[in-house]
Amino acid sequence: MIYLDYAATTPMSENAIEAFIHTSRNYFENTESLHDGGLRAKELLEHARTAFAKVSGKESNGIYFTGGGSDGNFLAITSLAFGAQQNGRHIITSNVEHPSVDYALKFLEDQGFAVTRIPLDSSGTISIERIKKNLRPDTILATIQHVNSETGIIQDLKSMSDFFKRNNIFFHSDCVQSFAKVDMDYFHSINIDSFTVSAHKIHGPKGTGAVYISPTIHISPLLAGVTHERGFRPGTVDLPSIVSFVTAAEESINNQSSHYVHVAKMRKLFISLILNNKDVILEGSKAGSPYIIPFRVSGIEGQIVMQELSRRKIAVSTGSACKNGLQSPSKTLLALGRTDSEAHGLVRVSLSHLTTSEDIYRLCKALNEITNQFLSVREVALK
């Protein structure tokens, strides 16, 4: 099987697996237990927090370990909103956020908050001018993803964070598809109040992630009185997964530059090989994340293309894995002005440093076979 669905999940690295096993064997105690074993486990937890803070360029007392990206988005967004509601109850977002962000905002709307969903421009980005037009005196929070999980389009978080800071509005971003995949010097320069990361997108374990919230911000978690993660979330801390996650994060960030160059090379190869196939229509942006390649095959639903590729032992996706099974058109392509039929055609290929040129050659060969097969069927049907 050729795996080209890394935006959905990645295999754990060998170092991350070894860290998980070592911690499971030697630090199995509850981090809140007061005996020596518990204190040793707590010490390792805080060491992991400090290590993650270092690679993310943030303060360790702003790092909270979570159950993953979706869990982190819900906890961060609701905690920020409830913590600032005395100043207003209006939230700004985009109309192409990850479903986990949509769920959190829908929950807040049910609690009496107002949410404005700003549409994309023709390039797939949100301008500061559009944000300005949607500001209200009671705007307290903005949440806008960094890299779109369906198209790879990148939002300018630095300009946004500077703007929101000047206007005293808290700014959260879902950075699940960007963390350790963009230049980390740039990432560190973003003056952001809060962001979410998921371990299994960067070769760590599933069910683990992290949220950063600036320690200067007052937050009010939904569940009061919980004991773990300084009251941010309930449940016994999964120390082996956290140590494994931080190991994967350090490894990914240390290799970020070489991984990025390799992935960009694989994306360029794909584009050069598929250009002659006029039935394959590239989506997204040339300036988008090279890790995500969105495209459509003219006249064929994305689900069918995915199944045909799967039959040829090539794993791709039709969009965000958290909403697969709903069979709905890509809301990102709809937001970009595509028709309902075109949005149903989205296919997402996502790459990693493990992707080889042979993988790309086989993918393009398979796409040419699929388009030729369906083109022949169409021609017969038209006669």
C-alpha cells in the first residue's frame, strides 16, 4: 500500500514508539499521586512540558496537554470565550474551519455567544480589511486556522495576530496542519494568544496533543474543579503518550527544514507529471502548504477516485478525516466558489518526508488510468 494520507494521520516514528514503551514501563504511576513513584512521574511530565515549550517558543506555564486536536480546539476556544465574556460575547472566525472548531462555536452560540463567519476571498485567504468590517465593540475572540486541512491554503497569522493584539481581541488558531511543517522561526514570531497542536499529525501517538494559551490571559474552563493540567481538563494524564508526543515534536522540528524541502520536491514532481492530464484540476494555492495537494478529476466524484486509487493500493482522502462518511461536498471548495458538483470532486493527497518519488510516479500513473477509463465510458455514453 502506498500511503498518501498523512494529513489524516501519520505513523509513529521509531523514537516516539521507544519513548512510549520506556515511559510505560518505568513511569506508570499517576502524576497526581503523592508517593515517590507519582512524584517521579510528575517530574517527567513537567520536563516534557518544558521541552515542548522550548520547541514551540512559548512559556511552559502556558502549555496544556490534551486529548488531541479536536479536544484541544474545544477546550481552548470555550475557555477563552468564557474567560472574556464580561467584555463581550462576539467571536470572529472563517467559514472554512475544521469541524472541531465549528462544534465548539456552535456550542458557544447555544450558550448565547454571537459568531461571525468571514468568507474567503478568491485566493482562499482572509484579508485584514474583511476582518475590520466584521469587528464589533463586543468582539472578544477570533479563531482562524493556520493551514486548511482540505486545500493546504495558508492564512497570514502574523498580520492577523498583530491586528488582533492592537484591538485587544484574543486570537486562537488551529495549527494542527502547520506545526513543525512551517518555518519555526516564523512560527515563533507570531504573537498569538492560543494555538492547538495534535501529536498524530507529526509522527506521534493518537489521542494526544497540546494547547498553548498565554499565561497572561484569564481563562474559564467549562468544567470547574478538575485536578489535572492545572484545572484545564479532567482525566488522568497519559504520561507515556505525552512523552512520546514531545519526542516526535522535537524530532519533527529538528528536521523541519529538510522534510519541507523533500516534500516540496515531491509536490513539484507530482505537478510536473500530471500537467498533461487535462482532466486533473489542481486546487488550492501555489503558495500553500506543500504537504497537501488538493485536486479534482473532471466529471468524477472524489469518492470514486479515492476508491479507484484504493483498489490500486494507493491511500488518499476526499478531505478532512474528521468528517469522512458524511458524503458532503468540500465546504472549502464551496467557499472558493466551486459548484456543488465540483466540491464533491475533491481528492486530497497529503505527503510526508516518507513519500518517495516512486510513490508519486505510481500515483500519477494510476490517475491517468482512471481518467482514461472514465473518459472512455463517457464517450460511449454520448454516442
